[in-house]
Amino acid sequence: MSDLRILAVDESSTMRRIIINTLKKAGFVNVIEASDGKEALAKLETEDINFVITEWNMPEMDGLTLVSNMRKSDSHSKTPVLMVTTRSVKEDVVEALKAGVNNYILKPFTPDTLKEKIEKTLAG
């Protein structure tokens, strides 16, 4: 699992750092960063990414639009996506799942919770 290449997408460099540090504590060391969905799509085209962790609310392109674009792509339609957000309303969760998000985690989260969500997402 440590060979998993994860793309962490969040407009906040502080939040990306927290996610990366949390991933490292959970044993995931291959992490690439993007500051919004637009940058994430570009990285998906140039990097070998196996898993995406994305925030919902971002400028340029939000996480939901990123996921929708990934699901339309031949090369990324099956890439697992974990949505990380503060949006906890049931309708938002349903909307994210309809867009193609594989799993959902609310901020704030612990390293154990993040690792557990990644493992559940990978298990399908």
C-alpha cells in the first residue's frame, strides 16, 4: 500500500500539508499536491496517480467538477476518489456520490480515520 501514489487536492497549502503529514503517519509516502481541480486534472495527465483525495470547495474548479471530469475520462474513470470536506448535509453527500466520489470524510479527521477510509475505498 505504501507504493500507492496519491494526489492531494486542496486550495489551502496548510490543509494539503496536514493531509500529507497525516498520510505519511498512516504509511502513505508518495503524495503529489494540487491547489484546485484544474491543476489536479493537469497532474493526472502527467503523473501516475492511483488515488485522489480532494476538497469540495475550491476556486478555478471545485472537487465535484474535478470528479465529474475524471469519470468522463478513459484513463481516470476508475481512479478512486476520497472527498474531504466540511459539508456534512445528507444532500451534499448524495450529490458527491452521484458525481462519482467513492468515499467521503469530514474535516477534521484523525490519521486513523483517513487510513481507514482509504483502505475501505480501495477494497471497494
